[in-house]
Amino acid sequence: ALPRILNYDYSMLGPGGGRALLGAVLLCAAWGQLRYSVPEEMPKGSFVGDVAKDLGLQLLALRDGRIRIVSEGSTQYFALHGKTGHLVTAERIDREQLCERVQQCVLRCELIVEGQMQVYGIQVEITDINDNAPSFRETETKVKIIETTAPGSRFPLPDAHDPDLGRNSLQSYELSGDEHFSLAVQAGPGGDQRPELVLAKALDREEAAFHELVLRASDGGDPARTGTARIRVTVLDANDNAPVFSQAEYTVRLPEDVPVGSTLTTVRATDADEGLYGEIKYSFKKITEKSSQTFRLDSDTGAISLLRSLDFEKSDSYELEVQADDGGGLFHTAKVVVTVTDVNDNVPEISVRSALSEISEDAPSGTIVALLHVRDKDSEPNGKVRCSIDGDVPFRLEKSYEDYYRVVTARELDREQVSEYNVTVRAADGGSPALQSSAVLCLRVLDVNDNAPVFAEERYSARVAENNAAGALVLTVRATDADWGQNARVRYRLGEGRVRGAPLSSYVSVQAETGALYALRSLDYEQVRELRLWVVAEDGGAPALSSNVSVEVQIVDENDNAPQVLYPAPAAALGSGSGGAWSGVELAPRWSEPGALVAKVVAVDADAGQNAWLSYELAKATEPGLFRVGLHSGEVRTARSPLARDAARQSLVVVVKDHGRPALSATATLSVVLAESVAELLAEMGSAADEAAAAAGEPAGSLTRWLVLAVAAVSCLFLAFLLLLLALRLRRWHRQQLLPPASGALRGVPVSHFVGIDGVRAFLQSYSHDVSLTADSRKSQLRLSASASCCDTLPARPLPDEPAPLLGDEDPAGASPVAPTTPSVSFSCHDSLTQSLLEACWDFPFGPMKSLQRISGNRQM
């Protein structure tokens, strides 16, 4: 980029109070640097350059304070105007104070852009103005001259000093006051002007012992500034020899850490004269103010000692001019050059120009965290600095601009592993031993919602006793989120689901903040034995992350259900009005053997486990020793054979208990009828029906009349059916006799169905007849079915272990406990011929009769 010159008008109050154009600004934007120039002694707040325009900065960033100016050293000479973006002076700048003995005075500062972590170097050249007049170190100088000195002799005069540069510096000398002397100006080794007093006319001590002269020094400024010194010349008597130094130039090389008070060197001069003219005094002829404060010369011995510590970084060399004077006015000068060598006495300085205090954990690798400036005031190799970062941290250093370094992320950060970093940046110089310093950057890692909640357990389970109170605590799920703040705030909710067609939320609920799971209703083990649900944990991030866990709630059974007797049918269902009693009628032949099965009490318990284990116990009986009940089976068996003295109707009360705590129970009442014939059976049933009707408030004759009519109707129907069947059989048999088959057997009838008696084949077929008699003739039933089974012989009486049912073939357990049952009678017989069939059907053997179908209710027969 080509440099461009921007002219700016500067105002300054000069001696005359006028305004003048003081300088120009040179801007060089290449390599991220800006260069301006400004005159010295500008008032505070003076314009230096338009930084915002030259760098294209946004004024909004300036107002927010994200752009600032930093300078080396304790004094900040420049500042950035927050509203205009102009670089202005922050202090009055004195070029001579800042840049003594430096031809070009340049101040450096840096512009830091906080958000972008960028640095721009700014160089401001301080141009000289004529703000200093030439001055002499001493306002009066004494010169001793022997009266015999020949005209033309030269005597050195003190130099004037002007800290300004160029035309503003010292330009000329003038001498006034006496015709015996003139002024000559010689050029020194460094190009400086050295005034000399020239004796133009011989002196006469008797004529004038003293001569007063004025030496004026002028600079080239506009207007010019001057400084004067008085020269007093003393005329002495003759002095033959002048002092002579042993060396024309003394060179001293010493380290900067020389202790104060040390003797650096000793200059020595000799004078051949004796007496007063042989006594030599040493003094500094030409010395700067700074040097006069640093070195001391012993006027008697010529020893040069150190008044204060040396600092290589401030001044690395000094030039002194020493003069030896004898008592007679003669002198000699010598030059002393002091060179200061560097010592590693400065530790590296680390300045944090810009730094982040917080960084997001998802910041990409290479994100700038801090901008550091590292400097060592020593010279190389002591001033060569090496920077590093201590520890295994995800950061690294990158060289930025000149002595600037950037601290950047070396890899991705994870707040859940390390939430805060103390990054130690260490700088070590190249000295021996090396000096080092460090700076600590405190960096907090900001959380990003990158972790979903995690439950403490993979799955949860709980056991809840049924019949719990609504709102009872079931369990508490807990999930944690490794994130921080709002991202780690976990809220709980139920997953979608249904139980028995109802929403899951109607059974349980979860507290959003604590994860406590509550039952909203009383749970019933007999309806719901377990609840399987999902609990979702969701954090507060955006977007939110979630996880879920399986929860299994098992309902524990309690003994809240009493046993329910299925058989015999409940009396409550039959209108008996007893809530916990059960009743039924069973038939038992009087010739029953001990252990014969009379009935079986069937009961169930809706509970589970131990609460559903049932035991049966005979609580009450008409004849206590006649019957017994199986403890676990509920079977009612005869304990002994019935006796003639035993009542025909036996009442048994069976208690059914479960094994819960406390145990619940139910009772079943059985009525057992001991009978030997149908007549006795019907008589007992009629008596029972009359008693039941009387208990119900109905006339006993009405019930008996209806029962007799029902039995007669069923008997007539049965006889008609038998006659019709016999006629059909005889007709078929007659046809077979008229057309005998070749085999001699009836066509279509298996040979096994015939039995031979004296050469005559008789037909044998088994029949089964079911007759149901009810008090209501519309519900009477007659069923006739031919059994597929047959037998070769017809036993006179069934065996005891294969009883033929007399009344009621249906399963007691299958009987409905709600619909009232009607009295029914079932008959089963075998016949071979009509006569045999009639005998078998009307001559009932009651030995094999096992049970009578349930006869209960208000009209019990």
C-alpha cells in the first residue's frame, strides 16, 4: 500500500499567541500499522489522526468501549475519542524529555479491538518545535590567562546546549565585551560546535587584571532563541608548563549492575612546574545534566565514581570531557567514554491487552481467548523471550504482531469435564540464569445444552398395596443433567399410555420438579395387577433434551375379598336375604357307605397368593358325626353310614376361610335329604317346599298342588313317548321278519345289538330319558336321546362306584348364581324290550342315585 499524506491543522499558543501550521500526518496502513506525526507540546486532547476512518472501524464499537489504545510504560500519551474515533493526545508531550539524544522521536501504541482480538500498531512521530533556548551549564565561567601568552592563543569556552533539533537547535555563538579577545568556533568530532576564546591582543596585568566578556548562543528558530554566559578572564603571572593527561581518551566498559559508589576509572595528569603552578585540579569541562547526576569526579585525585545505578535500557554509553587545571591558569582536557553492558536484570513483562472471561464450550478450535504483549527490556540474548503455556490445557500460543501473542483454543472444550480454566502463560528470557514471569488467565466455560438428563437407575420398580389412599407416594425417580444452570434444570412428565382403556394420567401423576410419582386413585389388585409406564425427564435447554425410564408398579394384594361360594348357589341370589350364607339341597341314599361323596362346596377368592388359599370346615351339622368336609377340597362325604334314627333332612353349615390377615370367611348351608325311594324323596321335597312357602308367607297347599300337577304331566308325557317308541320298534321288527335278510340278521342293526335266548334273537338298545319338571308348566322339558353306547346285558342295579344320576345331571359349578333354578328330575334307564324298559324305568333303585339337581329358593321342593 502506498503511503498517503494527510494534512492536519494544529493550533498552538506560541510566544506571540499566533496560530501556525505545525506538521503533517503520515499514514501507512500496510501490515496493520498506522503512522502519524504530531508536533510536541500540543495541548491535551489535540487531534492526531482519524483512526476510525483509516481502519474502517464502527463508531458503535467505540462507544461500547470494545476498542481501546494501550501504550508501553506507565504514561499513556494518546487516547481514542469515543464519539469521533479520532486519536488525540492524552498528555502534553515534550520531545526533549522523551527522546533525548535521539534524532527521530517515535512513540508507539497499539489499538486493541476487543471483540475481534485484533491489534493494530500505531506509530506517532513527535516533531520538534523551537521550545527550548540554548543554555550554558554555568552562567559564569572563569578563564585564567598568563600575561605573557602570545596573541592568537586559543582557550576553550563552555558549550551551550539546545535540546531542540535541526534549525531549532544551536546555530551560532557571539562574543562581546573586550577588544583583547575574539571568538572562534571549531567543529567537534560529532559535528557539534565548540567555541574558543582567541587572544587577539597581548595582555598587561598591570593595565587590567580582569576582563569581562559575554558569550551568546543562538538557535535557528523563528523567532530565534538565545542564551548567554558571562566569561571572566583573569590575567596571571608567567606559568611555564601546562598539565598533561596520561591518555587523550579514557575508555571504561562496565556492566549495568555496578554498585553505587564504585570507582569506575581514575584520570591522571602531570605538570612539570612546582609549587602553586604544579598543583592540578580536575573538573568536568563538558557534561550533560544527566551525566552530572550519574558520575562524580574527585577534583584532587581524578577518580570518577558512580553516584546512582546505571541502566543499560535507558542509556548504554556516556561521553565525559575532563579538564586538568594547574594553579597558573594552564589546563589540559581528556575524553572519557563510559560504555555500559547489558545484564539480565529485567524479567519479561507480560501485559494482557485483551482477554475473554467466558467462553462457550462449543467454541470452535482456534477461537482467540486473549491477546498478550510480551517484552523484555534487556538486549539480546538476554531480551529474547520464549513463551509457553503451563499444564495440559486445551490452549496454545500463536505469534500475532511483533511482540504480541494470541492465546487460542487448541481443541473443543467440555464444561462438564472442566468448568473453569486458570491458564498460566509463562515467559522466559535468554539470560543465564534465565528470568521468567507469568500471567494467569481465568476463563470460565459457558454451558451449552449438550447433555440429556440421565436417570439414576436403568429402570424403576415399586410395590404398592392395594386400597391405597388417593395421592399416596409410590416412588421417586431422579435424573441429573451434567449441564449447568437452566440447561441442567430437569422437569418430569408421564409418557403416553392407557390402562384398561383409561388414560394413564388418571391412575398416576408425576411431580414435575421432584419426580415423585403419586397414585391418583385407590388401586385394586383384582382389576389392575401392575402398571407399566414411562417417565420422561426433560431439561430446560433450547432446544430441550430428554430421556425416559421404565417404571413398573406392582400392586400388592391385600385380603380385601371374602371367599365367594359358587356351589351351592347363594341364598342371597335366591332372595333368602342372608348376605353371607349359602344353601343347597343334596340327596344321599341311606345305604351310603362311609366316605361316600355327598356334595362338594366350590368357592373362590378374588385375592391372590396366601389370601386366596381356602380351607373348608364343618361348622354346624344336624348330626355332627354323620358328615365330614375335606379341609382343602370342600368335599362333603359321609363319615359313617346313615342310620334309621337319623333325620331324613340334614342341615350342614360349611365355613370357608382364606389365609389372609385377618382371615375372611363365608358360609355355605347344605340340606342333605336321606331317602330310600322316590315317594320318600318327593315327600321330603314337598315338606321342604311347604316349609319354605310357609316361611315366605305363601299357602302350602298351592305349592303342593302345582307340584303334583307337574309330576303327573311329566309322567303322562313320558308314558306316551314310551308307547310311541315301542310301536315304532315293533313295526320295524315286523317288517324285518317279513323280509328276512340272507344273513338272517336285521338290516341296518349290528349283530352286537341282538342277544340270543333259546334261538330267538332279541333286540337290545340303550335309551336315556331326561325329564325336567317345574312348577311352571311352560318351562318343563322332556328330552329323549338314543345313546351311542350299548351293552349286552342289563344289570338289575348299577354298581355303587358308577352311580346313575337321579336328579340333576348339570354341573353345580356351572349353575348361574343369579337366575332362580326350578326343580327338575332326571331319569336314566336301559331297556331291551318294552316290558324290560317299563320295569327298569318304574322300579328305581336309589342306591346309585348320586345327587339331586339344586332345589332352592322361595319355592323349594
